[in-house]
Amino acid sequence: MPVLGTMERLRWLDLGHLSASALHQAYQALATLRRAEDPSLLVLASAEPHLSLGASQVAGLELDRDACASSLPIIQRPIGGGLVWVEPAHLNYFLLVTPTAQRRRPEQLLAAIAPIIQAVHAHFGISVELAAEQEFRCRGRRIGSTGAASIGNSLVLAGSYLLHTDWVGFADRVAAPSRGFRATLRQALSASLTSWAEERQIAVPAHTRIKQVWQEQLQTQSWQVMEGALSGAERAAMLQAELEPVDWEGGGRRRVANGIKLRAGAFLTERHWPDGWLRVWTEDGRYRAVESNVLPGEICRALVGMSADSPQHRALFARVLGDAAEHWQRRLHELTVWTDQL
């Protein structure tokens, strides 16, 4: 974001470890108070474990209410994106900037700050790339993702350094049409996402060390980092900030119809009909896995690796299913998700 020969001021605000609600109240209150002429602000904090729903998501559609009952907080955040599993090991960050012609949209802001975030990973031996204008990947697996919103005078970009992860805890709380879906979801999450602990194979650095390296990288890219503390007005605003109530009864539709987004370009869906069910896992325009109690194993195995527009579909279904081919091919087409629908 700073250009050659200039230095942009960045207020660095380390809030330590927060409750689930305090984490989301913090950036909301700070963005509301922040004036357009104020320096950019980077808020960092870890938080108690919780699930965070995107601004347009409905808890009753995305989560298993019984599995979530009395187990951990559910937060409806003002920032877009999908369902997020926040663990204490994650180092969460929120970058608040005044929109300009060069960083008016979230993808512009992320593209500008991405090289610094990549450099922090690289310092610790993890090579990551920016993919799909919203997430960081290591060896094709998501190791960080971002969401954004406009709050007050600020464009807010939120993300996390995923140091450790527990995919089982997340999968057990997602709304699922069957036990088989949960089992495949655990497998799909492990294949589509990764963490520092998995990539490094050695001790994960402490948050304090990551923060130190991040400051150093910012300064090499012409940022003037100014460490600060919360003012009295900011503390009061954080306590008074109101979060949206979690909606368990609302209508609408699920962010991904009949399933969930694993990462950009990867989805898992399942649907049941009176005469059978289908479960489909897609990744980067190809079938990763197809399961069914109706489609023969020959079809399920043959579909793996095929693209959405493969001419082999029709011939395969016709040869194996005969008169039922068009019926089940249409259902497969309707169930399969290739791109994010929002």
C-alpha cells in the first residue's frame, strides 16, 4: 500500500487474548470510532474457541443446533464470508484502512498487504501464495483466509494465521444430512486445509515471535509502525458494541446449497430423495469424490478426476444405468457446486 519513497503510518494495537464476543466487538467498535484521516490500524488478538457466522449466514441453516448447544459461543459477525472456526491458537488480525482509489475493494487491499503476510510465513519456512483473491494456500491447501466489510469510515480486512487446527470439532458442529457426510467432511477438510503445525513438523512459534517478525516485515515495506494502547473512549465503545443476535429460526438459504465450502473452488454437498442419495466433493473444477447408495461404484470411481464439462458423463451414465441415466445425471448436475454462490 505505501508507494516507493513514502511511508504510511500504521497503528499497531495488540489486544492479547479475548473472549469470543470481545474479539468481534473490538474491531467493530474501533472501525466505528476511526476517522477517515486517522492512520491505518492493525488489530491483533487471539480468542476463546467459537464459531463465527458470516454477515449473510443463518445459524439454523449452517449449524447443528444440538451439537452446538452449551458447547461454545456462536457469533454473528458483521464481516462477510463463510463459517469460521476460531481456536485459541489462531492469531487473528483486522486491518482497518480508509478506502482510496488503489484500495477501494477488499481484493485490492488484500493484494496490497499479501506480500507482507507471505513474507511472515516464509520467515518461518512456510511458502504460501495468494489464491482466489481471498485466501492463502500452501501446497494447494488453504492455510489462511480473509473476509471484509465496510464499517464506518474503514474498509476492514479480517484474517488469521492458522497455527493449529481441529477439523473434527468443526465438522461435528456443521449442519449435516447424515453421519456419512460428517465423515467425508472430516476427510475433505484435512485434504483442503492445513496449518503451521502440519507444515513445519516442528514447534510452532509463539504469537509474540510472529508479531515481532510481522512488524519487521512491515517496516521493510515502508510502514511506520506505531504501537499503541486502547484509549478510554475505545474501551467504552468496545463494551457497548452490539453484535447481531444469532438466528436459529430465520429462513433464506444456506451459503452453499446442500453443503459447505471447504476452500475457494472446493465444495462438499449431499442430498437425499425418496429413491436414493448423492454426496459430491468437488475441487478446482473436477470431481474429487462421489458417493451414493444408488449410483454403482463403477460410476462413482470413473467420475473422480472428471471435469464439469467432460463429454464422458453422458456415455458413462447411459452405459451403466440405461433408462435411469438421465434422471440421475440431472440430479448429480443440480447437486454439484463448482463456484461460490455468493
